[in-house]
Amino acid sequence: MVERADASISEISAFEAVGVAGSFTKAAESLGTSKSHVGKLVQRLEARLGTRLFQRTTRAVRLTEDGETYLLAVQSALGGLREAEQELAARRDEVVGRVRLDLPASFGRLLFPAILELRQQHPKLTFELGFSDKMSDPVADGWDLVVRIGELPKESDMTVRKLCDTRFGLYASPAYLASRGEVRTIADLAQHDAVIFRGPSGRLRPWALNDGGEIRSLSPEATVVVEDGQALNDALINGLGISQLLDRIAQPHVEAGRLQRILTDADVDGLPVHAMIPSGQKMPLRTRVVLNRLADFLKDEPRKAVTAAPAGARKPAQKPVRRIVAARETD
């Protein structure tokens, strides 16, 4: 049995043009081709279908009963294709569709205001959000945009854009400090409970502290270990101890009175925040708009902590940083 090839779009378009115009000449003019070429396309289509679609006379061209049936189907199919083309063309100029974002467990929640603004500005834009501190592959995992804190893989098929820098500081809840006493020096930390973050590599992340202008690495004995950034926040808020947080993550909790910043002179530069997208393909408008908004949102420096020194108090002069004692693990 010989399989019959499907009709080509050119044959179908020629048939539709003749059926609507009722003339091979007018159909050829509308398609920008010759009458003979249109005739050959229709003949091939009739041969494929095994039926005559037109009754041809010297004066007129009329659809057969099979031709009328086929024309209705063709107009419906081509109409759907044209609507789809128009919709795709509109998407190039309109922010519409779904953007899949994979965000850090805790830091990602800071981006909700930016996502709300995007939804208000572009009602046809929708989001699918994932929250994780583990490295994701935008291509393999199907994400349009991945935001991560820390150093990135050196070999990757991803396009990377830096969104912002951060600072590390020490924080605890007011209730914890009230029950365990204030922390006035780095040495005092040895008498307190430490909540430690375990990074994606499996190692416990040490604290990097500015000790009189020298960056030193401190690995306190952990009373609680967490592998999730949001869990780290929650542990501190619930009074389980002291830990080091990024300023942008801690600041809302400081302003709300849930956390208190301690040993402010021990703050150090934190980890960079990057956005990653699949490389080797054109970025859709919706993804580009989201990426640009997140970058603009994170440009603003975090507001000063409410634990700033009282008015009139002199801030101790900070010595210049001399050297790095230990590298910080990414998270």
C-alpha cells in the first residue's frame, strides 16, 4: 500500500484563494504568482485528496460539494493559524505569558514587592516560583530565570547577570539576648548558642568577621544546624541563638523588632547575588522585563538598621581591612 503524502500549505492556500475569489486569475493576483502555478497547486491537491474540488467552465469556477466541505475545514484551520501568528506577534510587543523563577529560599521572599509591581504593570504576566538554596540548571530544570547567592560554577551554559552585593552581620532575637546577655566583643560569642548554615557543598559555613580591621574566620560550635536560608531566619527569630545573615535578609526583621543586630563593627562584605538564564537563545520579552525589574529593585541599598547608634554618638573609627584569613563558602 502506497502512503499518500499530506497536502502542502502552498496547495491549501492556493485552493482557499480560488475558492474565495471564484477565479484562478484573481487568486493568482492575491497570492502574487501566476495563474498556471495556482492551477498546478490545486490539481496536485485534488490528486492527493482523490476528488475534484472545482467545477471548471470557460466562464466560471465553482466549488463541488466536496470542495465546499474542504473549504470550510481549510478556512477554520488557516484562521486558527493566523490568529496564533497574530498572538505571537503581539507577544513580541506585549509582556504576556508565564515566567518560571527559581529563587533562594530566604532572599527570594524579598522580591515579592517587585513581583507584585510587575503583575500590576503587566496583568497578562504570570509567575511560577520555586524557592531553594541548591544550585539549579535553568536548561535542565526548565527555569526561565534562576537567582543565586554566592560564587557560580566556572563552567556553565548559562548567561549570568550580577544583581547586587550584600553585607554579612551578626543577629539574634531581642528575647534571646535578654535571657543570655549582651554580646560586646567577638570573644563573647564563645559563650552563646550558634545557629550555623550548611551550604550546598555539605560544609558548615564559618562566620567571617572584621576583628579590628582583619578579616578572620570563626567556626563556632553549632547548637543548631540548618540547610535552608528561611529556616535560618526562623531559628533566630524564635530565639535559638546567634548567626550571621545577609543585611538585606535581616533588615526587615530588624525593623519589625524580631531581630537585633550585634557587633556592628564586625560586619564584612557578603556574597554577590546573580541571575542566570539559559544561554544560546533569544530571551523572551517577558523574561527580560522581569530580569530588568529585579535588577532595578535590588539596586537600592538596604536601609540603615534601626539599631544604629543614638544621635550624637560617635561611631568608632574602623581600621582598614588588612587581609583575608579564610574564604567564605557560597550559599
